[in-house]
Amino acid sequence: MQELFGSSDRARRFYRDQVLDHLNEAMREFVARQDMVFVATADAQGACDSSLRTGPPGFVHVVDERTLAYPEYRGNGVLASVGNMSENPHIGLMFLDFERDRIGLHVNGTVTIFDEAEMRRHTPELPEPAIPGQQAQMWVVTRIEEAYLHCRKHIPHMRRVSEREAEDWGTDDTRRKGGDFFAAKQTPSPWDGRE
């Protein structure tokens, strides 16, 4: 595609100037203050999934310059991301700062999944859950292969809402979680036998 679109020289410059095989100090500081990350995975056949993980700043823990770890908490039970990781260990993480720096960081690598007890035994400085009593079902540990800039020109500027406007974290209340916002429950699905 680079040859087709005549961008080979630009791409080589980008790789030379922007792509690292580890997180430098500025990248580690950036990750440590982020409160969200977009996660991209694919299963053994290449079928893709993307998801969002959030938490307090630093919930994605910088273990060292070549390793990141984030907790997987109880969700809808589908486990699409970690299911894909169990078949295909490749992961893409996208950190986007919409508010302060308006910049992004791509991190690509391979994962290993650890249970909570084993992870805390090996990495005791892991952050504690944001919600008292919450426990990670597992930890996703990413061994970094590439880390590089996502330019700000297409990142919208957003503002943080006040605590009164913020959503409740950790709720099991269906309505507060979004309920059936897209009316999928009333739409025939290949998984419900109504088709």
C-alpha cells in the first residue's frame, strides 16, 4: 500500500523517528496518567474485536520499559478480548488523551494472562482496584514490540465532567449500565433462535 500511495519514504522516516520497541520515559509517564485504553485483539482465524478499558489514572500499570499490565474485572461474561488472546496473543493498545495533551500512543505486543494472586505475588506494586472490594479476575500483561505516536490532528478536544455528572462505576443496575440502549433485545439475533 505504501508503494501504491507513494508513501514509502514518509513511512520509513516515521519508523526511524517515531517507532520504538519499548516505552521511553515520556511514554511511561503518559501511560501512567491515562484513565482509559482501547484494546484490539483477533482470534485464531483473524476475526477482530475492539474494546475499552477504564479506571483511575495508572490502572494500566507500567511494570518496566517493555511491559504493561492491566486488570480484567467482571463484565458481561462474554470475555471476547481474553478469549481472543487465548487463541492469538497479539494485542494493540491505543491510549488517547482527549483533554490535556490531545495526543495518542499506540502500543503493540504479545500478551500473557495471569490470575490475580500470581500477578500480585510477582508485582506487588500493582494498583489497587478503584472500587473497594473489587478484585481482578485476571491480569493482561503485554510484552511490548512497538510503541509510537498517534498524531493529534484528528483527536477531538474533550472536557472532563464534574463528579455530579460522572457515571457510577462498578454498578450492576441494568438501566445505569445502559440497559438495552440499541434495542438489541427486541431484534432477532443469530444467537437467540428467532431468525
